[in-house]
Amino acid sequence: MRICVGDWVVDPEDLSLRRGETVRRLEPKVMTLLVRLAESRGEVVRREALFAALWPDVTVGEDTLARVVSKLRRALGDDPKRPVFVETIPTRGYRLIAEVRTELPPGPPAATSAGASTRVRTRRPALVLAGAVVIGTLAGAGWAGWDWGPAVPTSSATSLARADDLYMRFRRADNEAALALYEAAVRARPENAAALSGAANALVQRVVRWPGRPGEPDRGALSISEALAAGLHQSPAARAELGRARGFAETAVELEPSSGRTRKALGLVLAASGEIEAAEVQYRLAIEADPRAYAPHINLGELRVLADDLEGGLEHFERAFALMLDAYPTEPQRVGQWPAELGVAIGQLHERLGAPRQAQQWYERVVALVPLHPGATGRLAASWARLGQPERAKALCAELASKVEVSEPCQSLLTRP
């Protein structure tokens, strides 16, 4: 069964509206609102009931519900002054005034009557069956005849941990797998703030790192700064993806406003959209919520460098480096090689600030952490050469070339007479 609201076909599980060739994606809260209104079949749904359905055990302001209603109206193409879908009942609530019906999807004709209409005018049971909010409840209540699709434990902590691990690998296939897990978790439990945040992060990563189709030349960026400079956020496809990401992140923040994870996700979406000041606010709130988190410091440091505040960026990068080392014993896979990469970036910032000896110390620190790290080793050798130790620099580059690879600074040193 599927729900039809006016001329829109509603798919709660896919979070989509379809009308002919037009497909619009809804945020989880917006879909929950639509399903709740559809269940009432033209009856007024009081504000209190909507708050309970959309934000159970969470207190939000009146304007929060109004924003969700506004998003639903925009998706349906409804005019609040002359509504044909959602009507506001002042001081009471809202009701769906468009025709609501359920029908079978296109398929083979039923065996009982080859010429019979497939439309079935049912009331609450079919609508409840289609409701995203109660899918999990019905699945466990004996609806054995309903095709729920493959079982995926997306609501479990294990599944989210798997998604987080895939996201942190920074490869296209892994990011798409992570996004699929996050979105499945959101469909299973729309109030899952961790999954909403993860989906937002993965969508931003898709826009920044892999803006083209699979198989096309790679024109992605390795950072938000590079992506903004290249204008990757300005294409229609990117704006659509970032709009979805923003919906996920804003819903996550509404659910858990004091969570560092939700604030950091919203900051990332805002930064990727070019809203730098708003992104900084969210990153600072993320740091306040979780002082041990290193990711918001990295993100905030990048934005400070983007604003030519090199010293401010350096302060956040160095703090993130220390927090990464603290976190490594308990989460080595997630931290991985990132302290080394961040240490090289810190050294380069010191060079830009005219502090070559501090830069050298950071390159030495990275090499001690990851011996023969190509980027740090090459820059350390170049630093030694500039500070009057050319033979020592060449020896280090020769060792690098014999065991790993020759980085750009070492190529120049080894070819120098």
C-alpha cells in the first residue's frame, strides 16, 4: 500500500514525494508531520499532539513546529494564504484538507478480479501501516505478511559505529555505504540524532570530495577551503545535496541541541555552503558541548585560516593535535594517520608565520610519530637545508627514496649538486 495526498504519492520509508517526474525529498520530521496529518483524514491535529509525535520527551519552541509546517507546504507547493493541502486552525493546530487515499502500487492484476480497480479506500489501518514513525512497532507486532525488505540492524550502536568507521575512511564507496547505513537508521527511527548527523556529514563529503559521477575525472577537493575556492557548492546538484544535509543536521540539533556531534554536523553543512560565520558559531558550540572532541577544533581552525587569522587557526590545530593523541589509545582506527597530517599542516602554518624553527620541530615530531612520513620527511629535510645542514638533509631524503617514495622537497634536494 502507498499513501496519496492530492496528486502526490508519499513514500514514508524513502522520505519522498512523487508527482509524475517530480521527486522531492523530505526531512524526517517533515515526513512524520505529513503522515500524522494524513492519519487524521481531515480532522484537526492539535499542536500538543504534533509536538508529542515529532519531539517526544524534548521541549522545543512554537516556532519550531511552524518551520516544519512551512517546509511541508513548500514541498507540496501549497500557499498558506490559499491552502489546498495544509490548513492552519488558529490556536488549535493543523489539518490536511487534500484528499487522502491509499492504493496498491502498479503490478500484476489481482487474482480475484482481473478488471477490478486497484484503488482501495481504507482508513486508519493502511495509513498507520505506511507511517514511518510506527514501522518498527508494527514489524514487531506480528505483521508477518508485510514485505519489510532485507533486515538491517541500522538502529543499533554497532551499525552506527560501522557507518562512522566507513565515513572516516574517506573513499567514495565507503562514504556511500556509510550514507546508506545512516539513512536506513533514520528511516527506522526518525529521531536518531546520531544517524541524522552522520547522514549530513556523508552528504557534505560527497559534495566536497566527489562532485562528479562515478567514472568522471576527479575534480573534488580535500578541504572545505578548496571546495569553496573551486565553487563546488554552487552547482544545482550540490545545492540540492547540501539542502538535504542541512535538513538532517538541523533536525539533529533540534533533537539534541547540547550534543557536540549534532552541532559539528550543522557547522560542516554551513561551512560547505559558504556560511562561514554561522558555521563558526556551531563549531564553538560543539567544543563547549564536548571539550575532548578534536574534529570541531580542526574545522574551526580551517575557517580561521580561511579568514587569514593564521594564529587563531594554529591555536585550534595544535589543540586538536593534542586531543587526537589523547584519544588514540581508545580509538586508534578512527584517529589513524590524522595526527601526522595535522602535524604537517601545523608546521606549514609556522612557516607562513615566519617561524622556521618551530616548523622544524613540528616536522621532527611527525617523523618521530610516523617514521619516514613522506610529507613531513621532505619538509624536515628542506628545513635542515635552509638552516645550514645540507648533507644531513640529503641523507634523510636518500633514506626516504630507498624505502618509501621521494616527496617534492626531496626531489629538489637530491638533484641539487
